[in-house]
Amino acid sequence: MAILKEKNWEKHSNPWSGYTRMAILPFLFLSIWFHNWIAVGLVIIWTIINPFVFPRPKNTDNWMSRGVLGEKLWTEKFRWDFSQGLNMVNGLFFFPALYFAYAHMFWPLLYSATWSFMAKLWFIDRMAFYYEMNKNG
């Protein structure tokens, strides 16, 4: 996400961008579960183009917009902190979940995907808090 330009961060701060991006995980895991590689490709394409397709929001006074704008500020001043730890937890559960989906291991997939998703939600919440604390410089 750090490769986004200012106008693209503004577009990505549209809550529709954030929420539709969050909805990607179930579609990704289902596509892998059914070994539907075309669907996997479509999910990956959507993940890539998502920050660019929505218009700049009229209002950013909502949780998702604050989370995205906080992530923008946070990536500009990267440092190892609790939020980075949440990203690592997300990855620790996300990558095994990909395998569990491929191998049709339902309960491990559900467990891993849930923890991955919870870490991502917590990360967004931390970014919303970070934005509130740092939005004025």
C-alpha cells in the first residue's frame, strides 16, 4: 500500500473501497477451496485494482476511512510497533489458511481465517486510532 500516490490514498479512503477489500478473504478461500483458479485470479485482480476504482469520498468521518488514512500516515513513518505485530499475526494465520483451503481442511481453515481476519480488523482499528492521534501533524 505504500506505493499509492496521494490521490489514490484519497480514493482508497472511500469506505466502499475498504469494506469491499475486507470482503475479499472469504471469496479467496472459497475460490481456493473449489480449486477455481479463474476465480482466484479475479479475486487477486480485484485486490490490486480496488484502491483505484472508487471515487474520493465526500466525507471521511467514519471508521474505515480513518483506518485507511491512518495507514497512510503510519506507512510514511514506518517503525516496529504493535500495529506491525498485528500485521505479522495476520500473516502467520493467513498463509496457513491458504493451504488449509487448498487441502479442504475446514476447521483449521476456519480457525486460521478467523484469526487472520481479527488481526486485520484490529490493525484497521489501530490505524483509525493512529489517524485520530496524528492527523494534525
